[in-house]
Amino acid sequence: MTRRIRIFDTTLRDGEQAPGFGMTAEAKLEVARQLSKLGVDVIEAGFPAASPGDFEAVRTIAETITGPTIAGLARANEDDIRRCYEAVKGAQKPRIHTFIATSPIHMEYKLRKKPEEVVRAAREAVALARSLGPEVEFSAEDATRSDWNFLVQIFTVAARAGATILNVPDTVGYTTPKEYYDLIRYLIEHVDAPEGVQFSVHCHNDLGLAVANTLAAIEAGATQVECTINGIGERAGNAALEEIVMALRVRRDQWGATTAINTREIYRTSRLLQSVTGIQVQPNKAIVGANAFAHESGIHQDGMLKHRDTYEIMKPEDVGVPESSLVLGKHSGRAAFRARLEHLGYQLTDAEIDSAFRRFKELADRKRTITDHDLMAIVGDEQAHRTVTEVCRLESFQVVAGNERIATASVRLVREGEVVQEAASGDGPISALYHAIDRAARFEGQLLDYRLNAVTEGEDALGEVTVRVRAGDRVASGRGTSTDVIEASARAYMNAMNKILSGAALAVSDDPAPGWQMRAYGD
Ligand code: KIV
Ligand code: ZN
């Protein structure tokens, strides 16, 4: 009999907690939309008590995204749980996820509580959460370094107090497949839980075993797995969603289990996350890395040409990897362009097609081969800009730089109908350009982060720039794509600046950028 495994995605909570992966509220919403398209069962949207920004992001996702359950994390105390409920209550299917540490080291040094006090806190937290909403998940933090009989006791108490899902985190990535299998079996056999209570697992990757441990737990009977896109998360990350899902699919013979994931959305979800965080996966990353389906050696290529199955256990198209050969050219028309986007899974309005088509034509003048990767980058860039009110529009710019002179830039932009021209110098071409834009827009921006990535290979590759900009007490991220990296940099900065000028940016105190997790976990 095939078992259905529930996918609990924690990219927006555990993933976002990792340094460098902080996302603004609007980026989180965009990722949540894509996770819903991907078909995850649960989106853990954040930790509402961590900051007002996190609360707002969870609330917005709960009120906007339909389909998956929307969960929020809460420590086992009344304030966190009530705050979490306020954030998730607008969801079609809300869930409160409460946790407390159960290992001797955490109880003694972090919580400074005796085991019986921890059990009491768990019981009260779950009972309160259950009085507010129908679905409550309870996690025993650092479960894999906890006493097994203590886990049986606390999970039994939590289930009787109303927890509907019992989660067994390998918080520090310490366990092994065999040990985790035995622990999950032991808990399933000994916890006295009402019918229907699910066992869930949550693995970190400190020893590179997160996916293997998760699969072992599925074999042992776990029916919910917690994971993140691209495996992002605290330290070495969490178990990677795409690896678990494809292992279950490719080796159905081993696990006899399925998920509701639309695997053709995997690549797009992975790319979106890379683009909103500005952090790329390594080329050899399983399933979504640039080399995951590339065959370099002569022997492999020869085998592939004779029969794909010689070296391919899954097809790139199964996970939605676009074709990297030429797909459209300079002379392609609007209908072919629209058809190709539809083939890639985009449903755009006529106005959106018009504007993306204009970008495509500009690109076709500059770039010899246009691939699906390029089309996805254009649409991603358009999406990033379309959702922001354009208070300022950059009409033109010029930058002069060299190793023996000071970089200078001049810009011409339109701010609320007024055309302004300004020039400035800087340490390099980008800083000169950003100073000139600041002057012309009467904006005092501080560049907090700047990242440049190539979308495809080759000299005429598209460059994708992501920035984080602060002005006064506001902070925003921006994205820009172009074959010219200076132009991509200008677009990214304008994108962030317009968010701040139009009032769509976060307050600095709510910015979930690197460092916020220190506030969140300080119990
Ligand atoms: O790793 C962990 O223990 C967690 C819990 C809060 C579920 O992320
Ligand atoms: Zn975790």
C-alpha cells in the first residue's frame, strides 16, 4: 500500500533564520505563493513573537495563501502562543507549532528548568494552543539527545493535551539513519496518543545526514517531514525538500510512499529562493544545481546519446529544469514567446506579456542565444518591478571607471514628473552610480548588501543583482537583471529605492536580515 507523506516546508522559518537568508515580507509572500503552487502540505511562515515584521509576514501569508496549512512557531509560553494564534488565525487551515527543549543539556543550561517543569510547560502550552485552534504541533527540541523514556512521557502528555502532530527534531544534526529509525519506531510504539496523531521529523544537516535521516524516519513510520527548499537553514541547513521528494519518487520501490508535490515546480521554486536571497546553490547540488543534469565525460556522453537511461535516473524536465539550448531568437514573435512562457508554467496577463516581451526583444538584440533560463530571469525581474510603485524612473545613465582614475557616473531620472540630472563620483563604478542616483532622487541610501550572479554561462550571460538598501529607519531589498551588470545594478537599486519611497519597505527594527535569530531564540 502506498503511504502519503506530508511535506511541511519551513523555508520561511528555519530556513530564513540562517545568516544571509533574511527575507522581507513581500519576498516571503512571493515564496509562499510558489510553495503553494509546488504543492506543499504545510508552510511554516515564521515565528510571530520574534519581531513585529515576522508577525506581519505570517499574518499576510495566512490571509493570502490558500491551499496549504499555514503554521507559525511559538515557544511554550502564553505570550508566544497567543501572538502566534493572532498571526495564523486568518488562514484557511491554521496551525500553532509550539516547542520546548527536552535534552538534559538544554533543560539544565538553556531553560534552567527541571524535567517536571518542562513537562508542565509543554502540557499548558499545548492545552492553550488547542483551546485557540484545531491543529497543534508539539516539538521536543533536541529530541535526538534526549532520554527516550522522557520523550515518551512528554509526547504522551502533549498528545493528551491536544497536540495533533508530534515532531521529533534532530536539532543539532547529531543522529544517524539507524539510530533515528529506532527512535521513531520506539516512539510510535510507546507514546500513548489518540488515534490520528501524526509523527513528524525535522532534521538538520551538520553531519550531512539530514536527508538520509529523514528517509530512515519515513521507513520507521513518520508521516510528516519538515524540510526546506535548497536545504537552507541554521548552520549546515535543514533536510532539502527537493532531495526527499525525488528520492521518494525515483525509489518508490524502497519507501512505497508518495507526496503531493508537483515536481515540475521544484526548479522554479529553487531559483526563486536563490533570487530573493541572492544566495546561489553550489553547482553540484543534487536535483537543482547547475551540474545536476550535466554529463561532461566522453564515456557518459556517449552512453547518454545511445540511451538516456544509461546515466540518467530522472529527467531534468521531471523537476522543471528548463532547456539550456536556444529556444527563441530575435525573430520570434509574441505568440511563440507566450507559448514558451506557458510551457514553462507561467500564466501572465496580456499586459504582463507585453512588458516581458519588450524586455525579451531588448535582450535578443544583445544576446545571441536566448534560453529558458533567460526567459525565467526576465519574468522574475519583471515580477520584482511590477509589484512596486515607480516613484522614480531611471531614464539613462553613464559610468566612467578605470584603474587610474576616480569612477564617475551621471544619471537622468524622473521623480514624480520632474526630470532631474545629476553626477557623482565613488570608489568604483557601482558606488559612483548609486551616489548619482541618490543625488538625483534626493534619497539617502545606504547599501547594506550587494550580490551579483550570472544566470547562464558565456560572455553575453544575463547578470542578476540583488541589493539590500537602508534609508532612515526603512530597509528594502531590490532585484535587477541585464546583460550589462551596471544596468542590472541600477535596476536593483531603483527597485529597492522605490519600495522605500512608496512606503512598501520594512522598518529597520523589523528587518529579518542576518542576526535576528539571536533575538528570537533567547528564551
Ligand atoms: O531544529 C529544531 O529543533 C527546530 C524546532 C523549533 C522545531 O527548528
Ligand atoms: Zn530546526
